[in-house]
Amino acid sequence: MKRAPGMLQAICIIAISMGALGFFSAVGGIAGPMVGESFQNMTMQMVPTNSPQARKQFQKQVQQQKQLQHDINAVMKKWATVTYALAAVQLVLVGCLIVGGVKAFRLQPSGHRLLVMAFLIAIAFELMQLIPTINMQMETAEITEQFMADAMKSSSA
């Protein structure tokens, strides 16, 4: 069996690794909006305290945190369709990276073409993905800034 040259081996290993990491990223992109809100609700537990003043302050902070999570979840729901579509495209793309990497490693002619095509599409995909990602970050940044301003007001009161 003929062995792939060293540089090709490195490229194939990088492609397969990128594909595997991309797979977990895509699965997280699908699972995050589905389970994120329930997971966040599980993490908000009341911490017992002896002081009535401290308990009142803590309950106020919990309410502010719940409002923050509610507002961020609303943004995530707004972008859910785009998120799912991008994750689906990403799953196909990482599949091409993995298959192309394995085929090219085995010196199959179709592997080289698939790998080159997958790398070019991956570059375009990552650039395209910036648009919704930046928009989501800008929307959540506004929410977070308002939360921080409210938290600072309530902590100084």
C-alpha cells in the first residue's frame, strides 16, 4: 500500500480533527437552544441566609438574573431557525472534511477533490456565519449592559 506524503498526512489529520471538533460544535449548536433554558433554570437555586436584609437582596438579584436569562433566551429563540440551519450545514461540511481527509489519506483521487472543496466551503461558511453571530452578540450585549447597570444600581442602594 502506498503511503501519503508527510505534508498530505498532516493536512488529512488536520481535516479529520477539524471535522471532529466541528461535529461537537454543531451538536452543541443544536442542543443549546433546546436545553439551554431548562439548564439555566436548574442552576438558579435559592441560597439560604440568616439575615432578612441579605435574603431580600439575594431574592432581588435572583429576579434580575431570571430577567436577564429570559431576555437572552428570547434572543436565542428569535435566531433559532438560523442557528439550526447553520448547524445542519456545519454537520454536512464536517462530514465532508472527515470523509475527504480519510480518502485523501488513502490516496483516493476523490478524496483530494472532496478535501479541497470542503476546505474552500468551510472558509466561506465561517465568513457567512459571522453575520448572524455578530447580530446575536450585539443583541445580547445590549441586554447584558442593561442588566449590569441595573445590578450596579441595586447593589449601591
